[in-house]
Amino acid sequence: MSSEVARILAAAARGEFPPPDGSTTVVPQPSGRDAGVLSFTAHSVVFLDEDPDWIRAELARASTDPLVASMTPRFLTALTARSGRSMNTIDLLTVADALPGAPELPLREIHDQDHPRVARALKYRDEVRVWATEGGLLTLGRGVAGRTEVAIEVDEDARHRGLGRALATAARHLTPDPVVWSQQSPGNARSVRVFQAAGYRPVGSEALLTAA
């Protein structure tokens, strides 16, 4: 990861955050695919190949409170209209350190690139790998600024047995990087609890802008 966004994310993973001064940092997109907004404590980062003066003017229009302006519907709507991109949700952004050794959970890697989960992940990530276990799936891939991201799925009839936490923990063993990232919708309390129980710590919120 060599972009400015990657540098900011790597520092956040170490617990080093931008200054909580209410300001917004505007940086270029790390790639043609990746664009969006990061919100840390009293500091935001907009990574979008747009005129910084226009972005700051829209922030000023969005809210009288600079601490929340970057995540307001008005500002995010302006970004999607200007960029021609779409946005799904604002996620909680979490990160966990890698763990040594192999996962305790028995996993079988899926090598079929036409597998529906692989095909879906390839829309948002590179170097996608998927593992299956009884009742669940684990996906790793390189997302925003090349960071390694994990997503998990647990079958409905396999819930409430600790499988979600086991899958999230397994990702910490499988990541090729010093850390692994994950996003959870704040309203999905079950997912938030699973990842925090597996040692993932919140660092901020994130709104990704997806190209058509």
C-alpha cells in the first residue's frame, strides 16, 4: 500500500490518528475503483479525484458542525451526484492484528473463481480467496488502498454457536499482512459484536463510493 490513503489507514491500525481538530483532509483516490470518505474522531478524510475547493465548499454547505459534515446525507449525496458513483451505507471500520499459526477452525479453500461468493467479492476486491467450513464462509481480499479485508457468512441454522467469532478469528491467522480490516453496518449489532469479540477494534466510519 503506497497511497496517502494507505498511509492514513496504516497509521490508524497502529492507533495513530489524524489530529482531532475538526478539519477534513482531501487526498487523491488510491485507485480508479476506490473512492469515499473516512471519519475518525473529529477529523475526516475524503479520497476522491475531485476539485478540493469544491469538496470543501460542499462540506461548508452540508452542516454548521464540521465534526459531522462529511457523513451527512447532503454531503454524501453531493459526492455521488458529482462523481456519478453510488453509495450503499456508512460502515463501522474495524481492524485486528494478525495472529501466528494456522486457524483452529477446519477450513476448505474454494478455488472455483465462478463460485457466487468469489464472483461477488471480485467486484470490490482483488486477490480474493474464499474458505468454507460447515455452516459458514470466510472471504479475504484486497480492498481500499490494497488493505486486506475480511467478510464472513454464517448459515441461519448455524448461528448462536460461536461460528461467526471463529471465522473472524481465523481471518487473523490467514491474513498475509500485519493486520486485517473489516466493515460492519452499525445497525447489524450481531456482526459488530462478533468482530469485537474476535479482537477487532473500531477505528472510525467509512462511506465507500462505488463506480457504476
